[in-house]
Amino acid sequence: RGQLDKVLAGIRKQNRNDDELRFDYTPFDEVTDFLEKNENYFPSLEERANKLRVDAGFGTSVRAGELEACLERDLGVKVTRVPMSEDGIVSAWNETRDELFIAEDTHEQRLKFHLAHAIGLRVLDEEKLHKGILADYGGHYGETRRLIKIHLANYFAGAVLLPYREFYEAVTKTRYDVEVLARR
């Protein structure tokens, strides 16, 4: 317990935060609290994802090739297909070369999400959308902001691939038929 108290005191000192930290409260807990506080709804990301969909000419169902073209043409990111790594890593980002490496045998749905996530990260970095969302946030751990940014890029990817309004309309038109929605 004494060693744990020393570690927590070091974290408090490093983060310059005088609040007490619980040893069982992690950056992941802070992310969860942040998302719950915002009801996991970020209108600015929804709007920007919709703008991207319109600007890129994405239809109802976005294909991986369209996302890849958007990354390369509009955002200056080179996408390179590589064999699946032995450790199962599907994608890796080389920031110095603006290059995204994607495992060549990645299933279409997973591939689309990885590409859309990369688009989200790039848009967040270029337009600093996450800065406004995190403006009033003051967590205990330094890495929490980075984890939230990753979540926001995932959120953005979801908004690109499955825009809420269109999905809601499809759900009501199909009377919540999951099989029809899955095929769509």
C-alpha cells in the first residue's frame, strides 16, 4: 500500500493536480466518465462527418476503395497494403511519412472502419475538432486526452460509415428488420 501511495503521489505531482486519485481509477475510467457526461454524442463530429460524406461523394453505402481514395486524394495519406503481421496487427500509422499500412487480407467491414478511423484522426489533427470538445475537460491522467481523441476518431468513423439520420430512416422504413438492415 505504501508503494502504491508513492506511485499515486508521483502521478499527482506529474499531472500537477492536487485532487486525490483512487488506485482503482484509471484513464479508461476517465474516458468512460467523459463519454457518459457527454452522453456519447458529439454534434460537431456528426456535422463534420456528414460534410466529408457530401464532399467526397459517398453514397448510402461507402466502400473501402472510396475511403482509401479520400485518404490519399483529399488528406495526403498514402495507403499501403502489407501482409498480415505475425502479431495480428491490422493497421499501423507512420506519422513521419504520412503513410497508413493496412493488412491486405482484412475483411471489407473491418477495413472500412480502419480507413474511416484514419480519416477521423487526420481530420481531428488538421482541424483540431477535439480541442473544442475537450476545452473544459480536466482529467487526472495525461494519457486520458489521447484515449479520448482515439475514441472521437472512432466516433467520427462511425458517423462516416453509418450516418445517424440515414440509418434511422432505414430502420423505420424496414420496421427494424435486422436482416434487411445488415444486407443494406
